[in-house]
Amino acid sequence: MGAGAIAVVVLVALAVRSSRPGPRRAAGVVRAAQEGAALTAGVARPTREHLPEVESHIFHVAEATGRVEARRGGQWVLVSRGDVLTQDDVVRTSNGRALLKIGIGTEVELRDRVEVRLDSISRAGASLDLRHGKLVARVGRADSNIVITAANTRTVNDRSAPARFVVLADDRGQVTVAATEGAARFEAAGHAVVVPAGQVTRAQAGQVPADPETIPEEIFLSVTWPTRENRDDDRIPIGGRVDPRSLVRVNGALAEPDANGRFAAAVPVHDGTNPVEVEVEDISGRIRVEKRDVRKIPTRPPELVPVKTELWTP
């Protein structure tokens, strides 16, 4: 080994011993040592494809919109695009979404009002505990896997092929699983079912999974609009029915449906015309929207403006 190579190795060793780098820095130190040693030895710099696999134990935050937070040290801190999340982090979204990536082709999308704990993370895959809300998992390689636990259930991709599946956990303890690509295995109360692409299943709290069924072709949405113009209230009621496994937003705010699919919201209005938009997202991620203008009649009497006129006298 030449003097140059020895110097590079010594400098890297001192840097590692004198600090405790986070996951992103640790991977960079390993890569720098490999590339530096190769250059000193007079060989070509290795490409990323030829570098040995290094355990990352991190999720990269590829996207973050709305309010996305992670609980660390007993406090909730904001998460932004470009941040990294590590094992045991608890992440939540509020009227927003986050896209977390690990390895090649493996990612998890957190939808509105999700709370999830990152149980374990490695290049081979990850395990997450979904406490509430809807997430979408995508595994792009057959040798990787994502495990989602929620309310004493377990969902994992079929490792024979790439997969994309959805897990929805509500406040009643019901867990719904749908596959849109490949297949997923859903386990609850000691029983398991395989959910192929285009099908959906669910399990009530403590019960075995229902037989998978085909995801409906049509997105069900029935909105109850106000039947008259509003005069007195600053808020108007908007309600309706959807498939209970859907997400509903009224003017961008979530309106969670009950077990029968009924939802309700109170929309703030001002005098005049108010646009109202109801959006439903089915379990597979498809969206349907209905819009209507709702008018509020002013309750204040019109202001009388004096008009100067000339008095006519005969």
C-alpha cells in the first residue's frame, strides 16, 4: 500500500472515531473510503451499481405536503422533503401527505391523518405499525418486502413479484387491505387470506379476514346538498354517503365516513356565492369529485345612500 492510500485510510478512521455520524453521513464515509482507495491504487472509480450493499436503516422523505411531523425526544418536530427517518420514529400527517422511500423501488405513501411507527428498516425491506389512517405500500423488487401491522393484523407483499397494496385502519379497529398490483397476504385472528390485484378484504376488530372481493368499478358518491339558500348561519351542512372504505374531503378538509359510509361536514360560508367541492377517494386511490355553488343571502339590510336631488318648486 502506498503512502497516499495509507493517508486516506488514516484520515477516514480518525473521522469515524471522532464523531457519531447519522445514517446519511455514515453511508457517505464508507463510499468516500472506497472511492478514495480505488483512485489511489490507480483503478477506475467504481460506479454505484458496483459498490457493495450497505445497510441504511433509514427512510428518505421524498415528498412532504401539508403538515408532516415525527416524534423525537418526546416532542413532535416538522418533517420536510430531504429529511431522513430512522427506526422507532413515529410519523404523523395532518391534512397532507408524505412519500417515504427506502432502497430501490420500495416506498410508502402516508395519506391524510396518518400515524405510523417505523419498527424496523433495512435494505431488504421495512416493518411499520399503522396506528390510524391510510397508507399505500409499493415494493418494486421481488426480493424486498414491506410488512404493515395494524390493530393486531399483519399485511405483507407476496415476494414472488413486485406489488402495490393499500392498508386502511380506522378508529373502530377495522382494517381494510386492497391490492392494485401483485398480491398481498393479510393475517388476522390466526387466519390468512391472499389478496390479488384488483381485490379487497377487511377484518373487524379481533375477527378473521373476510373473503376477498373485487374492488367496485364505480366510485360511489351521493351528496346531500342544501335545498334552500342559507340566510342566517355562517356554516352550512354538507353530507352524503360513500363506500365506508373511502376517504372524503369537503373543500379540502377530511370528513371521515362512519361504518355505514355516511359523512357530514359544516362548511363556512360568506354572503354571496360559495363554491363547495366534495371529493371521494376509494380504497384503490381513484378519485371522484362533485361541485356545486351554494348561495348565502345577506342578512344585513342594504345600506341607504343619500342622493342629492334638486327640489322642484312651481
